Amino acid sequence: QVQLQESGPGLVKPSQTLSLTCTVSGGSISSPGYYWSWIRQPAGKGLEWIGRIYSGGSTNYNPSLSSRVSISLDTSKNHFSLQLTSVTAADTAVYFCARGDYSKPDYWGQGTLVSVSS
Amino acid sequence: EILLTQSPGTLSLSPGERATLSCRTTQSVVSSYLAWYQQKPGQAPRLLISGASSRATGVPDRFSSSGSGTDFTLTISRLEPEDFAVYYCLLYGDSPLYIFGQGTQLEIK
């Protein structure tokens, strides 16, 4: 069964870039038909989809974040990454990575808390 | 942009009771593009149902979904203690591609 694990700094300063990696085990990130997403959840609030990358490399982003977001694949390391630029306190959240088909994420990582603070 | 509204915000029920959770969209959508998730404190969301009414692997058959157009329902036929959690609906839409409802908190009465 596929497993996903997020990693990265837990604290980022305002205006800097948030960078997270999602390492995938139990399956290849380049297997056709899968979409690899990032989703976030501020404390006590709901879920917000950030964006996704297809196993072939094409991306889709939430328009509300698209000017600041980049998602990439590293097939040699079997992981995918999130970069979110110019962060503010509003970007403080638990960040989840997930695998899915075209219509929904199904397997999720456990999530990692990222705080934006000076 | 399509919006999803879940109701009620909080539902207080007892084990053994039936739970009915609603997800309404602002435009008619394809029912097979609607999914339901369960999230417990400190955990990632867990896919329950997708593709109109297909339960994910390992999901008990007390969970079911129905609906069409703009009105969708998740039903838990007889609540077990482990069912008390937050439930989200998700729509595979256009822009953004994935839209979540704001969630329904199912709490023990």
C-alpha cells in the first residue's frame, strides 16, 4: 500500500519561501494515472486544495494561490515538492500531501505543521 | 466558481442513531465527482465514498451516499463510537479543480 510522508521546515519567516517534500513509498511516483496533490488546513479550519502534479509532470493550481505556488516531481527520489513563495501568517497550516486519481485524493500523508512567524 | 455548503455545521447524536449529513452545491454537478471524507483530530482525512456511492476499501457498509444535481447526502445508518469526527465533501470541479465543503462536526450527544 502506498504511503506518503511530508517533510520540511516547521517554521518559515514572513516573505520567505515555504518548501516541503512528500516522499512516496510502496509505489512509483511516475506510475501513470496518478495525481499528486498538496492540501492544507489552518488550525481548527477546513481543507484547502493547493495544487497537484500528474505523474507525467503537468500541473494544476488553485487560482487563489497560483501566483505563489510551484509543485514539482523528482522521480529519482520518488518524491514531489511544494514551494510557496512570499508567505504570510495566513499560510500557517498543516500541509498534507496526497495521491489520487483525476477526481479525488485517496491516500494522504499524516500532515506537517508549518508556522509562519518571525 | 462552484461553492459547497455542508449542513448542519454540528450534528449531535448518540451511538446507534442515524446520521444524515448534507452537501449542497451552487451549480448542478456530476454526482460521480462528489466524494466524502472523514477526519479525526490529529489525523489526515480518510476517503469514505467517491464516484457517486462507491465505498473506499475498508469502509463499513453503514456509510452510504446519495444525491444528484445540487443536493448530496452522506448517511451513517447506525452510529458507532468511532464515527464521531468531522466529515467533508469534495467536488472535482473546474476552477479550482478540487473544492471542499466547510465540514460537518459529528459529535456525541
